Amino acid sequence: MAALSSLHHVSATLSLLGLAKPSLSFTPFRRLPPVTSSSLQFNIKFAPPNPKPKPPPNLKPDAVLDSESPPDGQFFIPWIVRGEDGNLKLQAHPPASFINALADAKTQKPKKKVDKEVKKKKEVSSVGNAGIEPPAPPPKLSKAARRFYNENFRDPPQRLSKVLAAAGVASRRGSEELIFNGKVTVNGSVCDAPQTRVDPSKDIIYVNGNRLPKKLPPKVYLALNKPKGYICSSGEKEFRSVLDLFEDYLKTWDKINPGSPKPRLFTVGRLDVATTGLIIVTNDGDFAQKLSHPSSNLTKEYIATIDGEVRKRHLIAISEGTEVEGILCIPDSVELLPKQPDLSRPRIRIVVHEGRNHEVRELVKNAGLEIHSLKRVRIGGFRLPADLGLGKHIELKQSDLRAIGWKS
């Protein structure tokens, strides 16, 4: 007690001097009554809902919306449709046209996106391991466009023998023999006249019971470097034919030209079995007829390698010409080529335009010379490519055909 009285006395003295802090009063703690879950109550109030927006004045609410309005608090989707009177209105259900469109709609499977490069590789692999790309599909033309093409640009009907030869059945002469023997029918009737005009796309033609395809093969023009030991016809069996060199080309024909029949190839003119060099192979009979006919005056250049020495008198004798098959044949030019270090035999360049059988060989023989080898290097304005190996061929372009003298 003495300590508390002395403390009270010190605090009173400090308060008088203004140095003491406000006195701290000690009050006893108040005990709260225990809270139970049964006596716990909450009074929570929510804000009033936002007022509903008023419809535009130009919209007339549908009577169905008022009569079939959902109870308060239920969510619905209003449909704004245009009535028969032309005014917009609200309704609680979708329009009948929308429901019918949903019922008639057909579900489609989503298309997978295929990379162009992957698609191109698949097409190339399907064609073959040769890496030959398939041709582009033909454009789709309207019915009026096809009719206009057929009336103005389509080829007119051709002779039956010519159509058979173009289809690869046989040669022109062989086709005529088939027609005379009654092996060909046109539209169900036997035809024995080769000059009959037919259209393969319209007429039904049978040869020995086999239907002739409606689509004829496209025209093919090839330049071959003929090797020695091959003949230009396919009738003789004791010698190999130059057409045997095109077996691989015809094997890949279906891959390069799907849906098109294989062409019947033949040579334009001939080279004897010992002569090498340039020869044209085609399936175009008109082209072959024009180039091989003497009236075309198509120049042909040969290189003759001679056994022995060539004198000036020999060149004069060749240039004066000789008689071949009862006709005097005079060459256009004769020239002794310069010697080359890798060739020991002399060579003579001879240009002719007649194209008679064995004409160059007869000219050299009549001059008293003996030919070691003979090679044709040019026909018209087209020269045999220097890098084209023996037995190999190339396809002629339009510029090459014009150089030869053909206008398609």
C-alpha cells in the first residue's frame, strides 16, 4: 500500500508540471455470453433488380409473347421477325421457316486440308517410279461451247482405210485388204469400200470382232538416230526393225497418255540396213506422204566415209550425177571434208533432194570409190543432235517440224 501511495504522489506531481502522459485507467474485462448455432440469425438484403429495357416504339409485341410469357426469373430468347404486314415484332419462339431449314439441313463431313506438295507427290508416285507427272485434266466446257467446236473445228469424216491406219490396226494397204476381205463393219453392216467416209467418234466400227476406239491416238513425231543392222520396215524377220527400238516408249504410253490408244508407228522414208543416222518416225500418214514424196524437194545431207584416197576427179564424177532407177540423179553439193586427227579415212559431204533408193551409194560407186560407212545427218532444216546416241530418239517440237517443212 505504501508503494501505491508513493506512485500516486509522483504522478500527481508530474501532472502539475505538464510532463506526465495521460493516466491509464484499468477497467475490468467484460465477458460475452456464449453463442450457439440455434441463436445465430442473419438479416441480408439484396439490391432491387435492374428495370427491364423497354422495346423500341416501332416494334409491336406479339400477343403470343404476352400470353406465353415465361414466369418471372426464367430466361428466354426473344425473336425479332417481320410479320406479313411488313412490321417487325417480338415473339418467344423461332419462326417456322428457320425450323424447316434446320430440319432439311444435311450435315457434311469436314474436308481435310491436304498440302499441295504432298498431293503432287502422291500423284507422281501413282503414275510410276519414272517421275513422270500426269497430264493436267482437260477443262470442263459448256454444252454450247462443245457444239460450237464440233461444228467449226472438228475434223471432218475421213476415209475408212485412213482411220484404221491411224488407229494402229494396220498400214494403209493392210487396212484396205481387211476391208476388201469383209473383216470390217460400220454401224452393224459389212463395209467393203475403203473410201467410205466415217467418224470414229460417232460411227461404230468393228475390225475382226474388236471395237475400234472412239478416240484416235494423238499425232507423234520422233527423230531417231538409227544404228547399223536395223531395217525400216517390220515385215522381214531376218533383220531387226527400227520400230523395236520404241518398245520402252510404247510401254510407258498408257502412263503418259491415259485413256488414249497406242499409236502405230512407221518411218518416213527409209535407210538401208547398213546406213546410220537421222530418220523420222511418226503415226501421221499425211506428214509421211508429204515428206517422202519427191515433189517436196526436201534436201538430205549425208556423210560418206571412204576407203582409200579421194581425188578431185572423184568429186567431179559424183557432182555430175548418175542414173538411178532409170532417172538421172544429180546431187545438190559435194564437198571433201577436212581431215581430223582421230579419223584416218577421208569423208565426203553429199547433199541430195531426190531421195531415190541407194542414191548416195550409187553416186559414190559410179565415181570409182568404196564406202566404208554412210550416215544421214540432216533432213531439211533439222539436223541430227550431236549428243543423241545410237538407238535413241527425241520428240520433235513445232519449230523442228517447221524446219523440216511441215505446216500442221
